[in-house]
Amino acid sequence: MEAVLINLITFASIVAAITMALAAVVIGNSETLAKYTPQITLVAGILVGFVSVPITDLVLIDRLYAGFLGGLIAAGALNVESIKTIFTARNGGK
């Protein structure tokens, strides 16, 4: 049981990095899609978890759960990045 949780958290970390890259490509500089960043990252994370059959030996529900966790991690990281960008722009680049 403990080994499965370790594999799940490790895989969620990998999925988060892939999901952040996918979300950055999809969202780009679009103001319209930027409003939906959390939804895009969650869906991308679940999709990455779903198609990762050759990468890991986790069962489907564990891969989907890791994808969900990875999507949440990516959404939080992208949100923090956007808040820093807004704060820097308001303070004149300081």
C-alpha cells in the first residue's frame, strides 16, 4: 500500500510538469483562455494520466487520480506565476 502511494505521488509530480507545459502552450497569450486556466490544467492533467499507460504500471484509477493531483499542482503553480506577473507589472517592474 505504501509503495503504491509513493508511486502515485511521484507520478503526480511528473504529470504536473507535463501539464504546466501543455497549459502554457494552450493558453499562450490568450486573455480568453487565461480565465479558464484551472479548468484547462485539470482536464490536461487527467488526460495525461489517462494516456500514460506505457509510462507507468499504475491501474487506471490511480493514473486518473495522479492526473487530477498533477492538474491541481499545475493550476496552483500557474496561478502563483500570474499573480507575481501582475504584482510586478503594477509596481513598475520592481
